[in-house]
Amino acid sequence: MNIISFVDVEKALKILEKKADEAEIYYVKSKSDKISIRNSKIYSFKESISEGYGVRVIVDKKLGFAYSSRLDEELIEKALKTAKISEADEDLSLPERQCYEDISNYDKRIENAYEYALNGAKICIDICKDENVDLTSGHVSWSFSETKILNTNGVEAIEKESGILCYINTVKENSTGFSMDVSARLSIDFEGVAREACFLAKSCINPEKIDTLRTNVILKPVAVQELLEYTLVPNFNGENIYRKRSFLHDKIEKEIFSEEITIIDDGTLKDGLYTRKFDDEGVKTQKKVLVDKGVIKGFLFDTFYARKMNTESTGNAFRNSFSMLPRIEPSNFIIKSDISSISNDEDVLVVYGLIGAHTSNPISGDFSVETRNAFYKGKPIKKAIISGNIFELLKKIAGFGKDYKQYSNILSPSMEFEDVTVVG
């Protein structure tokens, strides 16, 4: 992929320097491909390319933003016009010049991963056929991108990223299963994905209904990450802290969780899915301790809300597209503990996945979720409801597994919780 010439961007910056107090040009070009599987057959191949620019300007402490697939004077003028009608805010500013370390996980092989992905999809199909399990749907997708950020304060940042994912759903009689693997490098365990999805579909045939009970619950890594993404992570968002939309906004240095848990957000993590040299404002990423043995130690900030809270950006401003302004998100949100033991699966309720976590209340931490592929005392159960409050749940940690996985921003092992309400 060829990025726009540096001279063109410099020319645009010179125009912006004359017309704005501060300005930024954000450029990204990305390519993504997907091989879809349906009914145990390769169904389709889709390729998409996206390229564009986002221009941010600050004029008299007013923010303007415009985006386009082309960088030209018309785009600059649109951003400037937007600033004129915006409200002023004294805390608006852009980052200063940064020095970056070379910590990228970029794998150039992903640029030409079609044969690898096609072979992986065939492995999944063949294993499911051998196991006499229907592979109803799934896909192998991969992407790579190049990002460049320059601003009038001296920021000049460029980085490449890559990623690949395999996800499948399976059916055996009246039972379903699922599994996935994700990596920033060309390293997917296709066989492991297929065998776990087959195992779950075959193991959950003829599930039994359970009564309402209180029991220890083991959430497997996917389930942990599905729950925490919607209940816990938003409470460390600096905007939510500032606006008092977080349960934790006044809890700094207070012991809120079990002393067994430590949480670190680390944008520099080796082989992390969201490891980058800088965030989407050009701020250097870093390792931040958010919870130390149950005690709240910090939150995640971009430049704007860091100024609002009289602190420094933690390098957690990210965008999903050049058409969006940056917003506060975790990088690699790591759940850790000094303990690494967990109950025997046959003694508790074991849950592989959850449904409905997105309906949780991110402010109060209340949740009510449905189990997916769950076993009680080693036997498959019909779907059950787990309800509670995330802040109370994280006080009742009984154990941590050794099976660390990362499927999203969150990296965690299986976790065991005591005395959880389960409605059958």
C-alpha cells in the first residue's frame, strides 16, 4: 500500500498552520478480506479497501472536524467552517511532539494470507465432517492497515497493523457449539478452533434443565471478556469519570474488588491484539496499572479529558475509521492474579459463552445474561440466566485459570466466582 506523499501532507499542514491555532491530519488506508463458510462449504470471498483523511482543527478554542477520501483545500475549509459554529472549550488541544518505541506486532505475511486462510477454512470444514458435526457458519478474516498522524505541534507518527481471525458455529442434533481464535500475526490454531466447536456441539446434546440455585461459576475466557466488556471496562473511561457516569469516579485508592485481582491496560504488550506505538491522536502508548490487588489506581484518558481532569493522556484515544473523532478505549486490558488455581469443572457451573451482555448497565454494573454452552457438575444444561452486579462479583473471586486468551481488547484466563445466582 502506498501512503500519500509526505510532501502533500506537509503542504496541507502549512495551510492549516496559517488558518488554525492547532490542526491535525489523520490518514488511514486499510484492506480487509473474508472467506465465509456456510453449511460446511466455502461460501464466498469478500475484499474491501478503505482509505481516507480526517482533519481536526482548533480555532479560538473551538473544534472543527471533516473527513474525506481526498486531502484537498475543500476538506480543510470544511473543518474550519465547522469550528466557527462550535462551542469554545478551554481544554481543547492537540498533543505535542512524541518519541515512539518500535513495538509493533505487524506481520507482513498477512498481506498475502489468502492461501493460508483458505487452507485454514478447509481444515475446519474437514475436521467437522470427520466429527460428524455440521459447520453451519463461520469465517476466516484478515486485515492490515497503515496509519499516519501529523499535527502542527510537531507530532509525526506512522505505523502498520495486522490481524487475522477464525470463527465458526457448529450444530449436532439439537445442540450448538462455537469457537474462535484471533492473532495479530499469521498464527491461527484452526484445528483447535474446529475441535473445540465440535466438542461443545457434541457435549451439549440433550441438555437438562436446572433449578434456580446459588453456586460457584467458572466463566471461560470468551465469557469473561463478553461480560467485562460491557460492565467493567466503561467504568475506567476518563470521559465517564469526568461526567460521573462511572461507579468508580470517586473510588481512586479505594479497595473495590477482591485483593486477588490486578488490572493493567498495556498498549505496549508483546503480541497483544491492540499493541501500538501510539494512539489515534499520536500519543505514545504505555502500560497503566488500573487496579492493584483490588485497589483502584487509575483510569484511561485521551488528551481532552486528561486536561479536564488535570492529568496526562494515557494514550487511549482510538478511532474505528478516518470518519470518526478519537474516543477513549482500552488497548490490551489485562486481568491478572497471583493465584492460578480453579475448581474441577465437574463441581461447579462452567460457562463457555454468554448472550445479552450488551444489555448490562455500564454505570451500575448490573447484568443479567444467558448462558451459552454451559455445564453443571459435568452435565450440559439448558440455557440459564446469571444475574448480579460486576462490582460485587469481582469481590467473590475464587480462582483464576492458566488459559489466558485474548479475543478483544480484554486478555484474561478463565475465572471462578463464589455464590452466584443462577436461574434455570
